[in-house]
Amino acid sequence: MTAVTAVLLWLALASSPQQDARAEAERLANAGAHAAALERFQEIAAANPDDIQARLWIGRLHLVMRQPVRAAAVFESILATSPQELDALTGLAVALMDAGRWSEAADALNRAEALAADRIDVLSAQGRFHAAEGRTTLALAYYGRALAADPGNASIRAAVDDVRAVHGHRVTIGYDMQAFDPSAAEMHAGTLEVNVRVTDRVRLFGRGQAQSFEGETEGRGGAGFEWLMRPRVRIRAGGLFGSDTFWLPGVDGFADLAYVSGRATWTLSARYVDFSGGDLWIGGPGLAMSLTPRLTLHLQYLRGRTGIDAGDSTTTDGGTIGLAARVTPRFRTSVAYHRGFDRLDWFTRDRFGASEANTGTVGAELDLTRLASFAASYAYQDRGNTRRVHRASGQLTVRF
């Protein structure tokens, strides 16, 4: 054995434990054992701080484990000594987006694009960034370039479909039924809404509704707008109006403000409903918090003032707590408890007696295709005056 051969053999033997440790860490990561894989890669990086690949794995695992702040710190430490490390730049951009630090994410993405304008991960990250900023046209352009380079990339194609589903035109057909216990005539309503994207920031919608109860049919219609006032700040407002209506309000106006911050969506809602003989002002704050990638918590507080022409006005407090779960990529379920008024989008005259009601709701939604979905729900309401209400609904939405 020559001296050179002996040295090479010694180096191979010396490096094999490190290689075995890396292979085991990657196997754990690919198998979904993220915490164990993270611990292994941290041990490898501690033994060799110059091992950039191990540190990149640490950052990626923090991302998968929904720890974007820690991931960003890891990627930033790599860039401090290797400012042109593209994997660290794109990883940093994704981590900053997940953490809600959008202006810093833009800087990281622009640096990455300046170094490698045609890299698929850079293009995909730019697509996600501009979609979140409300620049749909630009987002689709970036995703289109990524798909041109890799037509078979399923994750990018799914992201394109998601952008189109959220920002495309849509038509919604809905059906609602309400039945009272002790038994009484059933109330049925059908709704048609057309929602059109005018620009990346402005949408217009029109809605019509017809309702049948106790042999009488009533109708109303109206319109409204949605405005992405600034990235992650959206306003939605509109109204429905009916003439010669009794069970449906003659005026039903609403306005909602939503602000997205990281995993939280904060809302502030207000509504005015006017019947002949009485009206209702109601509104309050709400929160939707993504607890995990599959589970979202919904909270809302509502304060209302009911006025009756023939009597005094009353003030009520109520709200909602609910959970929504994504069971599979195409199927979602939800459950909620409501105190006081509920289903304000279909507020009928009989609801004036439901200010102290307790309502439980279960629902499900299925994506029939990427651009079509069907949702159904059932609610049971106890109004506390020996009256119980059963309510069922179905809704088909088609996007194009």
C-alpha cells in the first residue's frame, strides 16, 4: 500500500461517521421526524460551523416546524459570511414572509433575483410574495416563468390554481332552509351572487335573493365592492334592498375591514338592518388564527342595538367561537357556537326574538375541482322561549 493510498483510506474512514450522521439526519427529515432531524443537524453544525449545508437544513426544518423567526436567524447567520448563498437568500425570504416581515422579504427576494433571475425557487417565492401583496397579475407572471422552466412542478401549478381561485371571477348559488319547532311553515331562500375582479385591488359584486314563507314570496337585490386598500388590508361593503317586504329587511347594509398579520386575520364588522317597525345595528371585532397548518380558530364579539318603533331599544352582547379543520387538501370541516344573533347575512324578522339564543353549527366544504367548491351546514338554535329552530344551507361556488 502506497503512502498516498493510506492517507486517502484514512480520510475516508475518518469522514464516514460524519457522512453517516448526515445521511441519518436527512432520512429523519424526509420521513417527517422533523424534531429528531433538527437535533441531528444541530449536532453536525456544532461540530463543524462551516458546514453550510447542515445549517441550511436547520433553517428549512425550522420553517417546516412553523418557527419562521428562528429560521430567519439561521439563514441570516449564513448570509453574514456567505452573502451570495442563494439557498439562504430564498429561505430567508420565505421565513420573513411567514413571519409577516414583508418589506424585509422583498429585499431578500430582490437580492436573490439579481443573482439568479431564472431559478425556480426564486421565481416561485416571488410569485407567493406578489400574490400576498395583491399584485395578482405580477404573481401569475412569476409563476408562469417557473412553470415554463419546470412544467411538471405540481406545487407551483397548485399555487397558480390557488391564486386564480382567490382572485378570479366567481359565481355563487346558495340555498337556505329554516324550520321551527314546534312545527310551523318552513322558510326557504335562494341566493345568487356574481363577484367580478375589476383590477388586482378592486372587485364588484351583485346579489339577488328570493324567499318563500307562509305562501308569500319576497325578493331583494343589491351590490357592493371589495377593495384591497393596501397589502393585507381589505374593505368590503355593500347593501341589499327590497320593496314591500315583511320577513326580509327593506334595507340591509354592511361593511367589513380585514387585516392580515402573520397567521392572524383581524376583522371589524358593522351591519344595519331595517324592517318596517324596527331596526338593528350590530358589529364588533373578530379574529381568525391559524393554530396549525390544518386548524384555524375563529372568534368574534358582537354588540347590537335593537330598536322597535312601538317600544324601547335594547342592547345585546353576543359572539362566536369556532374551529375549522382542513381534513384533506380538498375537504374541510367546521364547528361553531354562537351566542345571540347569528347568520346576519340572512337576517329575517323572526330573529328579533333570538337575541339570547344559543346556536350550534357544523359545516363541511369540498373542492370539487381547483375552481369549484360546494359547502353545506346545519345549525340548531335554542331561543329559550320553547322555540327551537333548525337551519340547513348549501352553496356552490364556481370560479373562472
